[in-house]
Amino acid sequence: MDLEAYLDSVARQVDSLVDRSFGDVWTDLDRASAHLLFAGGKRLRPAVVMLAAEAVNNGSSSDILPAALAIELTHTFTLVHDDIMDDDLMRRGVQTVHTKWDMPTGILAGDVLYARAFEFLCISIAPDNAKVRAVSMLARACAEICAGQHMDMSFEKRDDVTDGEYLEMVRKKTGVLYAAAAGIGGILAGCNAHQAKTLYQFGLNTGIAFQIQDDLIDLLTPSEVSGKDRASDLREGKQTLIWIKAREKGIDLSPYKRDLSDAEIDEVISMLNNAGVIEEVRKVATDLVSESNRLLNMLPPSPSRELLRDIGAFFVTRSF
Amino acid sequence: MDLEAYLDSVARQVDSLVDRSFGDVWTDLDRASAHLLFAGGKRLRPAVVMLAAEAVNNGSSSDILPAALAIELTHTFTLVHDDIMDDDLMRRGVQTVHTKWDMPTGILAGDVLYARAFEFLCISIAPDNAKVRAVSMLARACAEICAGQHMDMSFEKRDDVTDGEYLEMVRKKTGVLYAAAAGIGGILAGCNAHQAKTLYQFGLNTGIAFQIQDDLIDLLTPSEVSGKDRASDLREGKQTLIWIKAREKGIDLSPYKRDLSDAEIDEVISMLNNAGVIEEVRKVATDLVSESNRLLNMLPPSPSRELLRDIGAFFVTRSF
């Protein structure tokens, strides 16, 4: 199976479980909680859960679909809360939860998704000791994600963030959830401690690469393709790797920390391309994926292992 | 041991575990997360966890102290988020988290506490199958708490909330966490399914009674004793049982939906006392506690069972 077909298959399974997970009578809070979940999304983290399980368990992962959904629920909760903090208006081509409803409902919708994540993790079919390890791993990941988001916001008040600080922030904000996705998939499928560590590290590296690519997409991809506000990072003065590498090359992006026309954004892109900034940023991401691929050699060869490699490659080549 | 000494002992144990649970180097987000935890609090929910465990396990509960803290962390997360939604300024005699820091940090501080709750639940010493049941119970409780808070907020836009709707809201917002506290204490200590159900129902009833008493305290107890804004429910037009019973007796409290002087608050109290409203509201709470005490007859007699009864009685007699 190629990656696209695999991702489609996982997305269908996850979406079907989402459909079944809400009762027949919906409260307003149920609708707010489900809003972003039903607005699409690529279900990449669930795919990592399933592939990690298959890579250590001879291709079978059907028992842990609820855990795959748990990771997507966790991701969605962080999006709903982040959108409030950043006051973003659009996400996945629809209004953000706190915009369509209000701030209190946004906080609660995120909190409901957070609870459901742990509920679903426990209804996977797996040994209880594996579930307890999985719950602990997800809980630690959630705490780190918050720390990462807090670092990210603190960077907005600074203009001297270093590469190292940026990568530490991204490790927490995005890396650890991919790490937990891969680790939990392996653990629930019965992998050994060494494999769990390998999968966790694979997820961490590819997750960091994913976020770097996300920062590139924010700048490079038109809103109608990404479904997000374009160049919102630049407008908010986010110290992304793009910003930091530009500064290292003597390019000051702070004059662009405001609402920008598409023409102005294109001008910034052109300047960054000419200075080699975009290329350097891309290289950081692709190097992380290469390192991840090397790690996967420690798992037995299988079609699922190759799909994990494909997903890593996709993370740093996608344009949406 | 009498209840006061028992509560002091649990509070000391929980506080000591809180101290040890934060590392030596604190980030700003760590400080925000710990802020309300270190501002005191009666640790009533942890006491219920410990007593429930002792009541089914011959008086031993030391192994599940982390679970007791987990319930307190859950409670604290809901306070931090509720304070943002209600824009309350003070809590436990200190500034609320989003007031001392800011709204985004408040959201994240709550989210960190939420994660830590599940982390601590898993580090209790108990069989893995019991831990999985406990995680599921806590997760379901968290989702219900959110639904309860959402109902509570929706009541602010209405003036026709019924007794039944109010009790349903309180069951979710406050009852289920006490229910989970008692249920989880019992489950981790190895109780049977029947005992778990009894303890859950005990916690549910006493938790509802606790909230009714909290509503009475909000109106009746001066700020310097409660550490909270006085009569904030009245000011915000919250449809508490006091408001509803008053309306049933033809007393319209809506003219008091504004900032009130202490003299005006005393005037309202006097009017409600004369109409028998306060007495009727108290009776709903005390009846729930009586029902809880009856339920506890299904557990073997023990000093811990008697302390559970004492805690229920305390819930509806406390003035802070």
C-alpha cells in the first residue's frame, strides 16, 4: 500500500470512530468539541500510532484504533486552546471554536477533548500494564506540549531567540506528541523497551521536522490551500527558525510584523530565498528525517516500517 | 482520630507530595501551575480518596497518595479554567492565575495540572487493571465536569432554571469529582464492583451537597473568611438553588444582579431567611448527606467509614 492510500484508510477508520463516539443527542458543548474534529485534518498522528503498532506486531493494529483517536483528540485539544491564546480566526478552513462560539466554550471544548483522549486510550484492546505505560506517556507529553506552547509565546516578546531554544520549544510543542504517538503504538502492540525507545525517538525527530515544515507552509502556502491565515507567524513576530536564520544573515524581519498583502509576503519570500534562508531551514528538517530513518533500521523490516519512512519524508515535502 | 486531625494529616501528606513533585528549577509556567496548589485549600477530595481506600482495605491507604493528589490536581485545574471563564479575581485568598499572569498562561497552567493528574494516578501502587479503571473513571469525570460548567454558564442567560436542572448541573460540575474520588480510592485499594458503586454514589451525593453548601457560603460568609469575592453568584445572576427557591416563593433577586455593598447583601440574606429559602436549601443538602450515610452501611464498619460520615456532615455544616 502506498502512503496516500494508507493515510486515507486510517483517516476513514478514525473518522468512523469519531462518528460513533458521540451520542445521538448533542449538547452545544458536544458540537463545539466536535467542530474541529469534523473539519477534516490529515490524521497523521493516528497513522503514526497505527504504523508503529504494525511495525512491531506483524502488521496488525486494529485493536488500538481507539489509541490512535486518543492522540488525534489530544492534538485537537491543543489546537482549540492554542487558537484562543493566539486569537486565530480560522483553522482547517473553518472558524476556530472560540470564534464560532466564545472563549469559555473554547476552553471547555478543549478540556472535553483532553478527557476523551484518556478515555479512548483505555478502551484500546491491550494488556493493562501497556495501557498504564501509555497513559503515563501521554500525560507527560501533554505537560511538555504546554511547556512548549508557553516557550513559544514567550518568544514573541523577544528578538534574540537562538536555534537551540527554538528547537527545544518545537521538541516540546510538536515533537513529543509524535513521539508519544509512535511510542504508544509500539507499547500497546507489545514491543520491547528498546523498540519503544526507538519509536519514541523516531516520532520526536519527525515531529520536530513536521513543525519546521509547518512554519515554512505558514509563510509559503496560500491560505486557500492551507486553510489557515497566511504568514500569521510573521505578523505575530514568532521567532521561528526562518526568523532566526534570517537574523543570522543580517535580515531583519521585524518591519513585517504587521498585516501584510500577498505581494508583500511574496517579497519577503523572495528575499529569504535569495539569502538561502529557506534552503537552510529545509535542511534542518530533512536532516532530522534522515536520522529518523536510520533509527528505524533497529526495527525488523516490514511494509509498515517503510511506510513510517514514507511518512517522515512526506512531513518535510508536503505543502499543506 | 477525629475528622479535623485526619484532614490535617492528609493535607500535610498531599502538600509534601506537591513539594516533591516540582523539580528544583521552576519555569514561569511551573509557578503558575503551582500557584493555587500552594495557596492552601482543604484537600477534602484527597481525604475522600484516602478514606475510601481505608474503608475497604483495613485502614491502609499509603500506596495511593499519588491518586489522592491526582484528584486535587484535577480539582485545581478546573478552578484555574473556571476562574478565566468567570473572570474571578481572587481564590483562596490570592490572585487567580490568569489575573496574576495572563489568560494564555492560565489556560496552560490548567492544562499542565490536568496532565499531572493522570500522571500521578498512574504512579500509585496498585494493580494495573485497577489503575486502568481509575484512569477511565477520572477521564469520564473530567468530561462531565466540563459539561456541568457549560450548563452553569448557560444558566446565566436564563431566569427559569428548575430545581432539577440545577441539581443535574451540580451533579456534573461538583458531584462527579467527589464520586470519582471515592470510587478511585476504593478501586485502587481493591474493592469489589458493588463497593465501588456504593462509594461512587456516596461521593456523588456528598459532592452535590458540598456545592449547595458552597452556594450558601458564597452568599453568607464574609470575604475575609472565605477568601473569595462575596455574593459573586448573586452579582452574576447565577441560578443557584437559592435563586430558584426564592423565585418559587415570589422573590425576584434580579435587582441584586450588580455590585452590592455588605449592607445590601445582609438585606438580601435577611429577606431570604424570613421567607424560609435558606432553610429549604440547607435541607436539600442535609437530605443528600443522610442518604449517603445510609449507603455507607453497605461497607464493613470501621473508623474510616465513620470518618467518611463525618466528612459528609462537615460538608453541609462548614462556613468556609
